[in-house]
Amino acid sequence: MEVKSSRKKIVGWIVTLALVLLVAVIPTTEVYTTQIKIFMMITVAGIMSLVFELLIPTVPAILMPCLYVITGLVDTATAFKGWTGEVVWCSFACFLIANMLTRTGLLKRIANKCIIITGASYTGIIFGIFIGGIVLSIISGGSTSMTFAYIAFGYGVCQALGLKKSRASAGIMISSCVSMMMSSNFIYTPASYGVMFGAVGESLARPTYMEFLMQNWILIPLNFIVAFIVAKTMKPEVPINGKEYFVSEQKALGKMSSDEWKMVVMLVIILAMLLLEKQIGINYMYAFLAVPFLFFLPGLNVGKFEDIKNIKFETVVFVAGFMSVGTVARSVGIADLVTTVVVPLLTSSNVWIIIAIFWLIGFLINFLLTPLAAMTALSAPIASIATNLGFNPTAILYAFAHGLDNLLMPYERSIYLACYGYDMIDLKYFAKVMGYKAIAGFIYIMVICVPYWKLIGLL
């Protein structure tokens, strides 16, 4: 196994170096400048190190902005601008909220209740997990940490029901992950859409939490369509009824503790600030960042040191580091380069064709780049292309992001790889469910979302 892994890394390094050299030997022009060439060499090396898992993500996240400065592409303030942006601090805060929800037991209480309400048959469990995923995404800001915790909850459900690696276990595990990930398509999440709008920069205004919801609430039914697909395609050979288990688990939690009630108050305050961001004039970042820390103060004292200690700081560094890709790309003129090359090829003015093209770009780029890397590297060029074609870049970016949300293999996104790593999902079942999800998602975007976006003036 070690030999195989070593060979894979050697091949990875060879391919990475070959791609960097290929970029280096391309002659410079008025459009493909020396600055762009240097930027591409550094960025290709960093992204390929992730694709082939040559380095832990923190390493390129630190090295890339450093190299952008050392090579004279940009100054320090530009290269490390991501560290002062709202996305990084919101990601940090969302991890904190997720840890507080998990430790106090509120996460488990919410998830159990959703499954009990939906009946706790196999279909009920799947729909309950999807409903719980939406609720938890709303109150945690789509935190990656919360998704990991919810996947662990899904694994616990499989164990409690005595499931081995099977269709049934695959459905439950995939649902625990997909339900959280899909919710970010209509709930503004700093670690996904925040990154995308941050990469585009000031040329495109970030929608408020409420504006984003009004533009994308139409996607909520898609979650339940996918839940139905999972329930039908992964239906177990022997009927499952877990109501007794979930009821007993809920009883074991007892009455809600004072900490849980304080958490509820905290979440209501955060949600109110998000929904009223425009009216109260306070950036959504402070809802995520300031409010949880207020609950560390004496008298409230919900937050504990372990909640901060258990934050996945490596992920926060990764987000901050890769935010520099979009910032520096704008600075050296990557958007102009891509626009010059691509716009003449997109001669169609048909909005459905343009939406389909960028959805497919998002879907296919998953095979090569992580969604975060794709968002930071491509969002600004795509926005520029959309503007030049006469379309609202926001809608085009939404289509691109929806494409990124779909994949076929777990390696394409770390969170799915973690889910697959519990060894409760057969690869053929994973590919089957995700394939159906992608087809359903593409049809839904084209048939439901595009007409709605046209109706509200987004297209």
C-alpha cells in the first residue's frame, strides 16, 4: 500500500512539474503577460499539489501568497487580503457555533426530532435527515464542522440500526452529507458563496442573507426530490423501522438544559441579524462572529475553551490562503485574459445555453479542482465573461456553483471523501446516487430556476 501511495505521489510530482513547465514555455503576449505567466506557474503548482494530495492543504495555502509577494506580483496587503476579509472570520465563527451545538447536545436533539416527526421508517429516516440538514445549515451558517458532525450522526444511526455496508447504510450516510451540502444553495454560507463573491471582488455586490434567500429559495424542493431519489434507489431489502431507537435516544437526552436554551436564544439572535442585515446596517459577519463570543461572558457562560480548541484551524488557513488566488488573479489581469479568449467562442445569446454551459463547467471542473480552488480561480473570469455577454453575472455564478455542487466520485471533495471513509458506502451506490442527483439538479436548474430568475429580474 505504501509503495502504491509512493508511486502515486511520484507521478503526481512529475505531472505537476510538467504542467508548470508547460505554462512557463508559453510565449508572452500583450494579453498573456509575464505577470500572468508567473501567477499561473505558482497557482498551477499549488492547485495540483491538492489534486494529487502531494502536500497537506495548509502548505500551499501559506506558500502561494508568500510567492506572489516574493516574485513581485503584488504587495503583501494584496496577497494576504483574504485574512482580513469577512469569509475567513465567518468560517472561523461557523466552526465555533458547530462545536457549541455538538457539545451541548442540541445538534443530536434536533436531528432525532426531525427523524421522529417523519416516521422513522427507512424513507422517514432519509427525509428526516434532509430536514435536519436544512435546519442545522440555517443555524450553523453551513459550517464544515457541522457537516462532519452530522456525518458522524449518520454513522451512529447506521450502527444503532445494525446496518452493515449496504444500500441502506449508503443511503443514510450520503443523506447526512448531501443534505448539508445542498442547503448552501439557498442558505448563504461564508465558506462557499462567500468565497465566490469574495473572489469576484467589489465589481459585483454581495447579496445580503435575505436577498440570497429570495433569489434561491426556489431550490428548496430540490432537496426533497433528492431525498426521494435516495429513499427509492437505496431502499433496503428488509424494511427498517427505527422509531423506538430515536424515541429512546430523545428521552435519554432529557429535558433541554439551560445551555441548550441559551443556544436557542443565541441562534435566534444570529438569524434575526442575518435576515435584517440591510435594515440594521450591520454586516452579517458580526452576527456569526460577535454574538457567539458574547455567550462566553459571565452570566451566560455557554461557550467553553474546548469549543475554540476544537476549531479546525487548518481549514480556516486553507480558506484564507486560497482566497489570495482570486485577489491576485484580479490584480494581474486573469479575468481580462479569460474574457478575451472565451467570449468569442460563446456566440450564443440564448440564456438557457449559457446557463447550461457554466453549470457543466462547474460539474466537470470538479474532476480537476476542489470547489474552493475552482471558486477562487474562476469566479472573477466567469463574472467578467457574463458581463461581456450581457448577462447578470450573479445568475451565471449561481449556475456555476450549482454545477460544482455535483460530483460522481468521493475524491472530488474532501467532505464526501470523509463520508466515504466510514466504509459504509459501496462506490457503485455512491456513483449511482450522485449521478441521479446531478441529472435531477441540472434539469431543475434549467426547468425551474432559469424561469424563476428571469421572473425576478436576475436574468
